[in-house]
Amino acid sequence: MTALSPERLRFSVAPMMDWTDRHCRVIHRLMSRRARLYTEMVTAQAVIRGDRQRLIGFDALEHPVALQLGGNDPALLAQAARIGADFGYDEINLNCGCPSDRVQGGAFGACLMREPALVGDCVAAMKAAVSIPVTVKCRIGVDDQDPEAALDALTASVAAAGVDALVVHARKAWLQGLSPKENREVPPLDYERAYRLKSAHPDLPVAINGGIRAPEEWAGHLAHLDGVMVGREAYQNPETLLQVDPLLFGEAAPVADAFAMLEALEPHLAVWLESGGRLHAFTRHLVGLFPGRPGARQFRRHLAEHCVAVGAGIADLRAAVDHVARHDRESVAA
């Protein structure tokens, strides 16, 4: 049984290049047991030919965790999906939304919005290769495409191929004239388009992504869809994740606040440092902690000045945290 149930899709942290690496995902997991986590996009060819442990290795703590693949060759994607499944991933996701020059050069990512039949072939090949869910993350269209026709065509193709869920970034991607950063901000959001898609495909699990920030927004989307996927807000203000389990699953957060999360992180840091890793691999993902709290600026400065050095250790992180006021710790997870 490979179906991705609506409950398993209810909340996820988006795959984000240069951000959601294995260290970031450990930090996020320590703040939510139930959020579904995604890797950065990795090309199928890199998975097949590259250093797999470096590229797609992960900590068992991260489950449930999905591997996002980039590519447009059904056979290569099937091979990479099989490798990902053998590594223990809970889901394989195909990227049909990234607009970067690199993916345009390779004719994958958002370019695949123009090739719905090919995307269906890719999904079918991956489904035949693995027994875990295969999903697609897409835009509502690219460039001058009509979002109604483009998204309908892609959905029909992948649904026929047996896709287990669709995650819709509710913006177009403009492949000419906008940078990847601008493509995350400039094209207008059209949540209603995703709502209409779900209404037309009630049996297909559909999640929404794009511009979702405050937890107060989650329930509004979930009234229409099966899941919300949060990107930049989860990274830039990771304490948001402390509200996922209480608000969406009726369960207590794993830790009381960001201070407790950092204490829980220390054993993972110790293992990483003992293996020869640098503290900065983790601390670069912590700059969004403690927003608005007295001492947060000094915390960030200490991270930048002391935790990037070769040989920096847990004591340096503790010294950074000591700058932050703790008198209202309990309020963070409230």
C-alpha cells in the first residue's frame, strides 16, 4: 500500500535548495514529530553517479522524510527512485516547479509544466520501480500558459500514472525575465486555482505551497485541501514548527521552546563534530531563532563570529544562546 493519506500530507516543510539539508531537517524534526520533511532537490543523475551518502544520506530521526528528484528521463528517475527507496526514504517527489537556469538548461523542473505526458511517463516509471509513494510538486503554469489548462493537463497525466499526491505551488513560474528568488515572490498567488483543482479531483490528495506564513492561515487552506507546505517561514522563523503538532494533530510539541530544542540538538552536534564535521553546518540554520526576543541580535552575531570557525564546538553555541533572554521561555510554544 503506497497511498499518501491526507493525514500524512497535512503539514510539510518545502524542499529548498541550499536550505533543507540533513542538518536543517534534524533541527526541524526536533520541533515537530509530525511535519513531513523534504530534501533539497537532487538530480537523478547525481543520485545514480555521485556520492550517495553525501547527497542523500539522512538521520533516521528525520522520518517521515521525502527525497525530491529532478530530471526528465523516466528510466533514470526510476533508477534514482529505487536508490532512494533502498536508502529508506518514505516518499519520492518529482520537481516540476523549480525555475532556475540550471534546471532550464536540463529541461526539467518547471519546464516540465509544458510536458504533461512526459511527466506522466516519469511518474509511471517511478511507481513501477518503488513501493513507497511517488508525488509531484508543480506550479500552476509557466510563462504564458493558461493556469486552468496547464494544471489540468499535468494533473490528468500524473493521476492516470498513479501519482500518490500533488503539491501545488500556487504561482506561475516565469522562465524568462525573473530570477529564482523573484519567482518565489513576484508572480501572484492564486490559491483558488488549487482549490478548484481539488474540487475537480476529490480522490487525489492535494497540498498547497506558496506564501504561507502564519499558523492562523493553515486551517483556512485545510478547509479546501489535504495539506499545507510551508517554505521560507519554516526556515526563517523555525519556531513556527512548534505549533504544528498541537494545532494540526492534537499532540504536544516535542520540546517546550527553542531553548529546549537546542539542548536536544546537542547529542547530534556531538556526533557530527566527532566525525570531523563543522559546527557551522548546523548553526547556519539557526539564525532565524528567537525573533523579537531581547538578545536575538547578539545571538546571531555570535553565531556569525564564533560558530563558523574551524574547531568551533558546542560551547560556542551555548555562549551564543546565553545572549538571549529566557524569562518568557514558556510563551514560545504557546
